[in-house]
Amino acid sequence: MTKLSELAIEAHGGLQRWNQFEQVAADLQQRGVLWSLKGQPETLQQTTVTVGLRQEWASHSPFGAERRRSRFEPGRVALEAADGTVLDELRDPRSSFAGHTLQTPWTDLQLAYFAGCAMWTYLNTPFVLAWPGVEAEELEPVRTNDGLWRRLAVRFPNDIATHSAVQTLYFDADGLLKRHDYDVEIAGNTPGAHLIDGYVEVSGIRFPTKRRIYARQLDGSFSTEPLVVSIDLSNIRLS
């Protein structure tokens, strides 16, 4: 790992503490124009998300109004009844997004895939920097209204399902994650600037509770209108 990777992991609680847990769950509220654009305005507006910390998986419960839950893994996504009965599933889900643009609606299973890989990435960052095959390189820092932010260019291996193979993480002077840039490959490579705030400490690990995602321009700038996605987390628990 780079020295910045190590600083970031320590600032968020340290790898030794993180490795004591198997999963993290949180109550989740989401808003923003993306969900209506994708034909899913309320499905995941208020739910609970749980993600794995040792393997890549995620679940949202409830998933919509029918007391369903989702199960995301890189090679499969499913919708289940409360007792675990599989109601619908999709193998090789990422291939189903071929030809999609930002305006292309999503099926329920496609929504479950997007939300699963997104929340798994968010809740595992920056500790995912220690995963096998994840590579990071420090870039030139950038000056912001909140001081100098150091940056990492992160390259993910093919076996991790995430927004894009290459992403950029921004850290403040204390090593806390403040911004996360990526291109959403399954939505026509739509570029996003993801701002992060509202840190709380849970069982020795620091988590941000407020995330705001905007459309990113080629020069890295962004406008706060429209708000593409807002994510608010509460009642975070590690187990």
C-alpha cells in the first residue's frame, strides 16, 4: 500500500480493528434525480443495507413494498422473500447493462445490482485498499475551500464489481475520505463527483453518514444542481 493508503486506513480505525468484523449494516435514506430517471423513484428510498467485509456481497431489506430483500454478488443478483425463497435472479448481471445510457430505465434486478455494488464499495472504503489486487497511486494534491486534499488513483481488479476500474479518492489532512470520483460504467460511463461528510465512530471505526453525488465535468468540477443522489446513513452497526 502507499503511505497515503496506510494513513487513510488508520484514520478510519485501522485494519486490525476492521478485521474483527464480518459485516456492517445501516439504516439508509436515499433521494436525488437518479432514481426517478431510472424508473425506481421509491424502491430504495428508505431501507436497511448490509454488506460483507470479507467477501463482496450486499443486501437491501426491504426492497420495495412487497417485503422483499435483495442479494447482490458480483456474478449474481437475486430478489428473495423474507424467508430466503428466491423470487427472481439474474446471472452475469453486469452484461445486462450493455448499451445503457444515463436515461435507460432499470429493472428491479438491475437496481439491486447497482445499489449492491455501490454500497459495498462505499462502506468498505478505504479498507478495500488493502484487498488483494487493488492498486493505488498517489496523485498531485488539490487545494479546496477546506484545505489541501491528497488524492489516490485506485485501480480495482476484474473480480471486484464496482462503478469503474479506476477511481479517485480525496483525503483531508487527517486522512479522512472527503470525495470519491468515478465513472458509472453501467450507466454509459456517467462521471460522478461524490462528496462525503458527517463522520461518526462506531465500534472504533469511523464512517461518514452523509454522501452527495453530482455530475462531474471533464476538468473535475461539478455543479450542485441537480442533486443526482443523496445517501444518509444512521444506526450503523458492525458485527
